[in-house]
Amino acid sequence: MTLFDHWFDPASLGIVLGGTLLATLLRCGPAEVRLALAKVCALTTKPFDPACAKAEMARQIRGIASEGFVRAEPVHFGDGEFDHLTDVMVSRRSIDTLHGEHDAYKRQRTEAARTAMHVLGQAAELAPVLGLAGTLVALGTMPSDASEGGMTGAIAMAVVTTLYGLAAANFVFSPLSSAIMRRSAREERDRQAVLDWLENGVRKAVPGPRVVASNDVIREAV
């Protein structure tokens, strides 16, 4: 028997993982579990790229600098938030509302990340409990006759289910929760940096009113 055969038990795995997922679903609800699964899947995708966003927003700044807010066209590059921000900025001919619009997107993303972390935290809490439940199931199937070989199998299943519960909590659910937290914090930091960079660039491209003097007469020019 190989090491894999010794420690792999489909019945124990079903009790621990299946039971943990079912208990988490009942505790958190289908909507929160779906959101958590979506966040976990998002970890496999490419994160927000601030360098790419700045390159695209540089086109927007050049367009506003050369055409002004009246003729400039909004630049879209597939990011939902910044596509919306450029639409708002160009249509309203102002950058004053950018931070308010950004804050609304930030609240949605942060709340989604917190919900996913809560679901995974519940799963991490429940996994060892289901491991203990599997242990009790295994011990409950132990034959009364100690001479029978089934006792060894029951003890092995009891040990394996306990191990599965601890491993699932500490090597699957908790690390996934932490990964979502790190991804969320990094994304918000990068998005804020790009937004501040965009705001500064647009303010330089579209200077405000300035005062000039001509023939000893002070007049305001735009």
C-alpha cells in the first residue's frame, strides 16, 4: 500500500468537505456562498494592472488636453469602473465627481470581499467540527469484537477524518480568505493611485482661470 492509498479515504473526504460545504451553505445562505465562490475563482484571473490603466488613461488626458472636455471622447479599455468614470468626467465636463463615483465602486468591492471572507471563515470554523463528526462516525462503526480486522479500518478512518478537517481549515479555507483580503487591499490601493494620477493629469491638461495684465488693465482670461 502506497502513502497515497494509506491517507486517501473518499468516505472521509466526503464527510469533511461535503459536510463543511453543506453546513456553510445552511449557515450563510446561497447568495453569500455564490459570491464567495466567485471571489475564489477571481483569484485565478489577472489582477488589476495599474500600469495598463495609466497607459489607457494617458490617452484620455491627451484627448482632453487637445480637444477639451467639449470634444473629447471617453476612453474605454474594459474596466467597468474606469470606463464609467471617463463617461461621467467627459459628459459632465468635470473631475469633481470622480472620487464620489469611485467611492461607490469601492464600497461594493469591499463589501463583496468581506462577505467572501466571512463565508470562508465560517467554512474554516466548521471543517474541524465535521472532521470530529467523521471521527465519531468511524468509531461508531467499530466492531465490538476486537479480533476482527474492521477495528483497524475504523481507527484509520477516525484519524484520517480528523486530519482532513484540520487540513481543510488551515490549508484551504483560511488561506483562501487571506488571499482574497490581500487581493482586495492591493486592488483598492492601486485603483486609488490611478485615480489620483488621472485627476492630477486632467487638472494640468485643463488649467483653471488665470489673471493677466494688458495696458494696465487687469482682466480674467481662460
